[in-house]
Amino acid sequence: MRPLLSALSLLACAGLMAMAWPQDAPTTEPTDEPTRLVDLDAARPMHWRISWTEDPARQATFSWSTAVETESNRVRLFGEDGVERTVDAVRSAQFTRSGSDAEDVPDGWYHHARVTDLVPGTRYNFLLESDGAASRPLWFRTAPVGDEPYALLYGGDSRSGLVDRQRMNRLIATELAASPDVLAFVHGGDYVYNGKLWAQWRDWLDHHELCTTPDGRVLPVVPTRGNHDGGPLFDEVWDTPGEEGQNWYGVELPLGLELLTLNTNVSHAGDQLKWLRAELKERRPRTRWLLCQYHRPASPAVKAAGAAREAWVPWFEQHDVDLVFESDGHALKRTAPIRDESIDETGVVYLGEGGLGVPQRVPYSRRWYLQEPGMSGRGHHLTLLEVTAETLRARTFGYPVDED
């Protein structure tokens, strides 16, 4: 058991929010309209995305969409040695439409290419191709295996507020993903309001392209299913992270950091709890940093506590989990370290609550676990988690909201 406060610090900036606000607004003003790719050919890949669900140093899933059904779908990768490698998509099908989808919403097809045997800590340029039509030139970086520091982005709840969702995605592209230290985007769920509607996922995928840096860098995503992400489309967008019907899994990141993603939309007991207990027991002795993420919070700033408080928190505390990411509340929070329902420097810190564009709520800032060294506030936000061998340091970036 180790004091978490010596390992995890939230930098205190001016004001209650403890946030670093960009000095300049985005150069292109967001709109309430989706970002349409109307000039592209029907078969040309769009909606590019990369997901990490196991070994990000050596594996990645490349995913994209097309507006028509295509027969030949592949990703072409170019490593730093200049050698080209081609990997065919192993899963392609039409996105599921709901009876509630508007008739004038065009269909879409998804494609997933699962790439293995990548070289750790390597930049890969890549092109996505469908029936000979190619995406723009893009690139990403695999996770390293050495001891160099790095950072992760964390945020959740982009289901509504199209203007602010675009603003946050542009913040990623222009201010955060431009840093070579940032490896991935850990997303806490609630991508859309109604997860069964293809029309809403199509809009989200259009907007997700805005996270691409001007020079074509794509940040891999570690996805979580939120309570608004019901239905088959989440698995169609992200190639079913974890086993079908479960969506819980573990990712090994550099510097001995391991991240367990859980699903608060299914039973917190049964198979999921059995898996969590086994993973915590196995991973804690070998890891430097042990983190968890899921959607509905155990230590909320706005709502009542979810089932995770009774089902999972005792196991987090027993195995000295270092940090837990939570979303769902539509506010900003960082709890004091908690153990046995009390503030304890050896306890678990819960961070996040959701601010990727969704309208912000007023947190219940008098809750005992939000007192110093905890905090709460309002603002569209992303957390930058900086990882070294000795420390985890969280800094929060975003845009303030008008106080009521």
C-alpha cells in the first residue's frame, strides 16, 4: 500500500476549475452542422480511427467507413525503414440502421483491419484503401517499451452539444495531439445520445476526423461503452473491444502502466466481477501503475453513485489501484484519495466526469470526497495524464462555461 498523493498531483491553476484554457480560439468556427465530406468519392475511406485493446506496442485495429459497399479494403503501412506492408480488412459490413433513423440519412459501411507484429515506439505512415480509392496520407505511433515519459488524453461524454464537441476535437488536433509525448486518447463513453441511431454515429464519426492533426497524425482510442451507447453500433464502430456482449478488456501501456476498461451497462457482478478480480490480482504485482476506466461513476460529482461503488471499489482498494477514470456526470471532478469511505492518502483517486462537448451540470461540491485535495467545477475539458517512472501528473485543459 502506497500513499497516492505522493504519486498523483493535479496542477492547481487559477480558479476553481484548475484548468488551463487555450489562449486563442480555434481558427475555424464550429457549427451545428456535421462536417460532411461531400467532395469525396463514394468508395473513398473516411471516418478513420485506430483502437488499442490489448498490446499497443505491437498491435492496432485500423477502422474506416465508406458510403457504398466495397470489395477490396486494406491498410497500407510504411514503417521508418521504408518497407511497405499491406493488411486486408477482416471485417466489413453495413452499419446497422434503426427504424428511427431518418430516411434521408445515407447508408454507411465499416471496415476493420487488425494489424499485428508492429515495431514498438515507431512512426507508421499509412493509407486506407477501398476499391482502389485512398484516404489522405495519415500516420500514428506505436507505444514504446522503454522508460521514456509519455502522456495519455482522457475525456468522456460527447453525445450532445455539436459546437462544443467540434471545439474539443479541434483542441485535441491543434494543442494536444501535436505533442509527440501524447500516445492515445482514452474515451470514457457516451459518444452519441442514442447509440442505436446510425445518423448520430455518422455525425460523431464526421466530427472525430477533426481530432486529426494538420500533418495527419491519428491518436489511437481506448474506447469505453457509455450508457447512451447501447445497441450494435458501438461494436461496429470499434470492432467489438473485449468479447461480444461484454466490452471489458485490459491494455498494457509503457512504464508498467496497465489500464482495465470496464462496462457499467451490464452486470457489475458475475463474469465481469470475476474477470476484474482475476486481472487485479494478476496485474498488481507486476505493474508500476494500475488504472481503471468505466462510464458511470462510483464517486460522482453530480448523480447518485453507480453500482461500481459496492461491486468494484472494495477490490480497487484491496489491490491499491492508482487512479480511476469516470465520466457520465457532465462536470469536472477529482476526488480526494478514498479508502473505506474516508479520505486516506493511501486511497484511490477518481478523476473525470465528462466534458467533451456535452452541456455542463453544476456539481455537488460539498460532497466529502470533493473537498481538498479534491475539487469540482464546470467546463468542457480533457485531462492530460503525464506518466513517468515516479509520478502520475494530471493537467486539465478545456473551455469554461458561463456560470448560471
